[in-house]
Amino acid sequence: MTKISFYSVFDSEITKFACKLLEKCFQNSMKVFVKVPDEHLMIELDKTLWTFSQKAFIPHSMVTDKLHDESPIYISDKSFEGNREFLMFFMPELRSDENFLIDFITSNNLSLKNFTRIIVVFNGAMDSNIRNIYKIISEIKSSDVEVEYHVQNNDGKWS
């Protein structure tokens, strides 16, 4: 069964949090396709991954890299490529009319069941983002998926 985890993160911490999750994925030998909405965020996430940890390097590549299939973490603002069980959406800002998850799945001729785990990291400081995520959750609840929702509080803790 596919597990979909939504993480509502404060704006100032969102890139750092995405890097922490990707570090965990790498440590657990997961091959992850990271979908970002645009080239600017792809470059931002790439730069942050290079400098994120002084203890360990997090190997990754972008759609513009030649050997992106070899990398355990592949960041793209384009269509899905490769054979990866894990999918992450890095979505600091959402349009209110957008169901990026379903749009991505259908436009790539995929199913939610193609993935063992889907992670959605979004800016929880924006009310419109939260409303959009609840709408997406209500649309996918009827699918055979497990959904969990995590909220970062003011102290940086999770509930």
C-alpha cells in the first residue's frame, strides 16, 4: 500500500527540512524522485544539499546532469523519469486550484500505486496552501493509500 505523508513546514525552514528528509532517504538506500515546481527551486535545493551537512555528503543530481539516473536523489522540474519507488514534492507555494499530486500522476501515466512512499513538503504558514492540501487529501482518501499529515508548531516540533 502506498503511504503519502504531508509535512506542513514553516517557510523559513522548508528547504532545510526537505534536505533532512532526503538525507534520511539516502541513509535508508531509497531512490527518490524530487519534483519541484520550477528551475529556481531546483537550483535552491541543489545548492542547499551541497552545503547542508558537514558530516556527510548527500549524493544527488538534477535533470540537467548527464548521469541523473545513477544518483539516489534526482531533482527535477520536468516529468517523471526513471524507476523510483519514492516520490517527494517540494512545494513551498501552491496555487489554490492546483491538485499537483493527481496532475503529476496522470500526466506521467502513473498510478499512486507506482510508489511505495510519497512525501509532500509544503509551506504551512500560508492558509491557501493548507486549504489546497486538505482538498487533495479528500480527493485521494478514496484511493487505496495510507495518508498521514504532520504539522510543525512554533517551537519546530511536530504533531
